[in-house]
Amino acid sequence: MSIRILLADDHTMFREGLRALLDREQDMTVVAEAEDGKTAVERTLEVMPDVVLLDISMPVLNGIEAARMIHDRAEKVGIIILTMHTDKQYLIEALKLGVRSFILKDWASEELVTAVRCVYNATSYLSPRLSDVIISGFTARDDEFQNALTPREEQAFRLLANGKNCKEIAFELQISSKTVETYRLKVMKKLNVTNMAQLVKHAVQVGIVQRD
């Protein structure tokens, strides 16, 4: 079964480029397009795609507001934010809405297909370039959070929040990938989160990652 996708971006050429990328994939079908946020919401409710790609800066209704309305009215539809912005507030607001994936538009050609598959499979995709932006600048600590995690779990959490995968963390900490996965599951259980977007959101809230 194909992954049904809606594209929303006010730049026709960029939207056509995204469609061309997705059309190459046998398991993906673009079922609708929109040039503004209001139309994106309306078309989403009409065709109920599996995944919606929303540009953050669109006329009539921006991507954040469109994501809010889609999340409220069609919670099962996965959302990917496409953005040129590296403003933390935009990204944090989207995280609060439960958006699972974020891609910088400059890197869409490299990351789009992977992000779509992640969201379709109910996992998150956060570009490492954006995770650095979200996390940087937060230095406040949360005593309750520190007490909840062991030092090793906190170390693994820092690396996960920075966009590293289990193999990379295993190499850096000189432990097995299986052990990293155990830490990941324990951290998510203790923080009561179910995906990486929520994990990064918590990192932002408690400032667990120190500024370089």
C-alpha cells in the first residue's frame, strides 16, 4: 500500500521538486497539493493523507497554525515541517503540537524520503541540523529530572537529543548498541515520552544539554 502524501508550499517550483522526489518511490503517492495553509487544512480533511508536508511560511495560514488545526481535527495524520527557519520558537511550538518531523528545506532532497517513511511508521525524524538549533542556548537544569536518570542514562539522553543514533552513541560511549537501546527505553519510560520529538521537547524544557 502506498504512503499517501499531501504537499503544502507556496512556491510552485519547490513543490514540483518535492513531488518529483516522491514520485520516484514506488511506495509513495502525492494525493494532493496546496499553496497556502488554509487550503492545506481543507485538503487534508478532504483526502485524509497519511503524511502532510507543511512549509512553515505560507500565506493565509502559516505552517504552525495549519499543523495545529490538522492535529486537532485529524490527529492520525503525520506532519512534517519544512522550513528555512532556524528559530527555536517556531520549532518548539511545533513540538508542543506533537509534530514528529522537521526538515530544513535546503536539505529536503537528502532527507525527505527518510522522513516520510519515519512518520508513516509512527517514528520521528529530526534533522541533526535542527536538533542542534533546538537544544543550543538552554542552560537551565531541572533537579527532578537529574534525580530521575542515572548518570549513564543522562549521558545517553544528551546524545540522543543531539540527533545521534544508537550505533553512534555506542561507539562514543564504548558500549554495545543493545545497551544504548536499553538506556533509550529507560529514559523514555522515566520521562513518559513515546517518540524522539517528545524527547527533544523535554530536552528543551529542562535544558539538559549544555551550551558549547
